[in-house]
Amino acid sequence: MIWLLDDVDRLYEGVVTDPDSWIEQRFIDWSESVISGGEIDREISKHLRRVMATARKLRVFWADRPDRPDLEWRSKVDIALGPRAWRPVLNLATVLLDSDPEEELFKRTAGLFRIVNNAPYLDGIGYEKWSEHHTPSV
């Protein structure tokens, strides 16, 4: 379900690079698109609502400021909310990784963990060692 994290990246990128186009209907459309893209349970839905709340804050921040085309979108997210912006994405990634323990998802979760906590994920163990001891949730 790494596609879900890609969709969240596109959401964040959109709201910080073109905040004026992100009216409420666009958030609703994004949400419906994500829901129709795959099986979304209650836990994932909860985290997606938090991601959307954060995206709305990012949109408001950049709607009230002049555009900074010199900045990459991730830098705009960091300027607006810092690690707090990435926490709901990390929480979502953790839930996804628990149910779908694939290597790419592990790497994305580890990267988000470092951003949010300024520390290595699981004390820096790699995917192979982690996967030996991980049992996916049902």
C-alpha cells in the first residue's frame, strides 16, 4: 500500500505549491479518489483524516504568503509546520508497514521516523533484520 504514501506526498505537494487551487471540494475529491483506490480500513481512515487536517493547515500557511518557487515542496512543508507535518504521515506509514511488511515501505517509514524524531528508526536496524522478527497484523 505504498501507493497511499505516494498519494499523500502528492496532496502535500499540491497544497504547498498551489494553495489557491485547493478549495474544499478538491480535498473531498482527493479523499474519494484515495478511498476508491484500495481497501481502506478504519485505522487507515483515521490517519488519513489527520493527514488531511495537516494538509489544510499547510494550504492556509502558503495561501497567506508569497510563493517561493526557489523551494522544493518538501522544504515548504518543513517551513510551514516542521516535523509536525510529517507525524501523521509517519503514523499512517507505520500502520501500513505493520499490515504490509515490504522493504520499500520499511524504508519510507524509516525516513519519516528520522524526520519526525531526529533519530534512526528502530535504532537503525535494516529491513532484513526487522523482517526476520516481524509478524504482520491481520
